[in-house]
Amino acid sequence: MMIQIRESGMIFGNYEQPCLYQIENSKLHKELGDGIKSVEFILLRDANKIFFIEAKSSSPKAETNAVRYHEFIDEIADKFIHSFNMFSAWKVGRLDDAGEAGDKLQAVRMKDISTIFILVIRGHRREWLLPLQEELNRKLRCQRSIWKSRVIVMNDEIAKQYHLIISAQQ
């Protein structure tokens, strides 16, 4: 079965259900309570790449509102870290996914995975992407060092080229 996810004015998909975990709306995330943040979903790609995907319809600019910009970076970094921690705790048996994660995602072994944190911002100009990616790389330095994770910030045009989204509202 193929799944589509509507988020922040974009339609993500089509994804095979066995490769997907819609963690933001999961029972696991809801049971952990307030203060635990989550990305929209986790996607298994190419047998061992785990994408943690967060979608936004906009982002603040450092030049116009530095305080809100840094809050935004902190919020996105928290979503990535909390989601990775939930995923890891589930994979080692500390948390229960209530059967909501796809079969292929359940079967993947932690030692074999490559983690990629992806922020997709609808309508964002290409020249605005790299500064955000650099800030998130800095903020997630420990995560990247320990787990050899990558951070990618893209707009809807790039996400469509990489078959992450089907379409976006303009």
C-alpha cells in the first residue's frame, strides 16, 4: 500500500507503508507526553538510510528576527534529536511502537543504518537553504559526530527532484 502525507502545504509520498513510521501522530509519541517533540515521519530509503523528515511552510530570517531565527533552529534540532531518541529507544526495546512502524523499518538493524535529518521548507529560496543547513549542522554537531548523521535542508523544488514530495501549493 502506498501512503501520502499532507504537511505544510506539501504532499509527501508515495511511500511504501512497510518503510514508513508516522511518528508525530503515533501512539508512542502521544504517550510520552508534553515536551517531547517529533518530526513528521521517519522513512526507510535504500535498505539502510533512515530519513527523519520535518516539513515547514516557512522559516524566519536571521537578518530580520535573530531571536526567532535561533528559536527556530533550536526547535528543529530538538525535533530531530527527540525523534532519533524515540526511534533508537524503540529499536532497542525500551519503547513500544504499538505496531505502527512499517515492517521493513522494524527489520532494519541499528548498526547498519545511516541517519539523515531532512528539513523541507515550502517555497524557500535556494540561497536561504545553506545558512539554515550550516546552523543545524553546528547545532547537531554531537549527533553528527557520534552517529555519523547528515543534515539536509531543502525546498519543495529539490524535495520533488528527490521524490520526497509529489506536489506543493504555491
